[in-house]
Amino acid sequence: MANGTRSPLSDLARQIATVATLEGEFVLRSGQVSHRYFDKYRFEGTPVLLRSLARAMTDLLPAETEIIAGLELGGIPLVTAISIETGLPAAFVRKEAKTYGTCRAIEGQDVAGRKVTFIEDVITTGGAVADAHQLAANEGADVLAVICAIWRGEGAPGIQGLSALPVLPVFTRADLER
């Protein structure tokens, strides 16, 4: 996001921060404790914010993307909105393969041999992305990148153990703290 200028993205960042920022003590998926938490359900459940965020995430999609895949649970509303916006088929990545029905970890599309971009809500360390990447690799997907609404991690966006996987955030934690 451009620093110091008023833009539609800076307005969106302000709106998301207003709706979704909670103060307190929160244990994150990574095990880290934070005194500020971005409650994804508050912005994903607000249609005007979800639509605007989906449009901003669409701008980050690698051109060669064939399928967009949302990670359970926060990535699901985002990938659905982006699919509607772009016309790209959506897949839904479970935390693990289910033990009934299709017994698959990735639902909605066959990702084998396809160029897939992951869609995620908030990333701190990327543990869920690393897990999803392994599931996608097991199904033969070529994962191009992960696009997230918010990078709340330290330093440059990246996934531990997957340094070659680009992480493309719409916003960083700093964007929402202005």
C-alpha cells in the first residue's frame, strides 16, 4: 500500500482496522501472544468490505493462475468473493483430508497439474499455508503464490520453509495501525 497518500486502499485499511481490530491478550495459531488482534470474521462478514478486499486481492493474482484456493476457514469467504469477481474456479483447502465422502483435502476442483494461487486471510508465520502447501503438493498442484488480506508477521512477508513461495499481502500490520 502506498505510504502517505490517501487512496482507496488506505480508506479500505482504515475501514478494516476500525471494524476488525481488537485489543486484549490473544494467543495466535503460531503460539505467539498478541495484544492486538485482527478479527477476520468482522471484515469478511461485512459485504462492502469483503467486496472491496476481494477486488484488491484480485489485483495481486499472478496472471498464469488457473485456480484460486482458499484455506479453511478464513480464506473461504475471500476465495468465493474473488472467484465471483474474476470468474476463476475456486477450490477449498481443508486443514486435513476428510475421512468420508471424497476423502480429499482440496475440494471443488481437481488441482493436479494446475497453477494454483492460495488465498488466505491473516498470516503471522504461515504455518497454515505450509500445511496447505504440502496437501496441494500431494495432490499435484503447482502453487504459484499466496495472497493474503493482512500480513501481520515480522519483516518481509514469507512462509518459513517455503522461501520460494511469494506472499503477496494487500495490507501489513503497519497499514492497519495508522
